[in-house]
Amino acid sequence: TTNAASRVVWNHDNTSAGYYWSGAAKIGNAIVVAGDDGIVTSFNPKTGDVIDEKPMGKNIQVRSTVVAYSGQAVFTTQEGRLYRVAINSDGTFGKGA
């Protein structure tokens, strides 16, 4: 039998660096994940289509799960830095710090 709750709807491979200790968060109308290549990506939760991508900088490696906080994506890097990036209502990225 198939359990609909555990059915794969879509997937995305980060072939350049992968997702090391990274998990996704639903923020507004997007699923947001950050890769070991330092790129934060928002996806359409129903189709898996990429909505927006935001490179965090050269040689940045995200090493945590993205956490949703007040409409923002919050995560840490291997260097021990904490980042937050606003997620607009359409799933695109706003300002970050």
C-alpha cells in the first residue's frame, strides 16, 4: 500500500555542493533551503520550481537547517555566522543580514 503522507511530490538535487546538515523550512508561499555552496533557494511547494536564488557570498557553506522566523529564513554557516534573509510574499528574497 502507498501512504499518501509519505509520498514524494518533487525533489531537487544540488549537484555542485549538496545539502550538508541542511533542512528546509516553509516560509510564506515558499519552501526555503540553503546549500553547502552558500546559495539559498526558494521553491514553489507544489511544483518544486525554483522561485528565487540568493548567493550568500564566496566560500560560504551553510551548515544548518533553515528556520522560519517572522517571515525570514535564518541559518548558520560553517564559519559560525548567523544569517537572516527576508522572504517576500511571492517567495522571492528581500533584504538580508
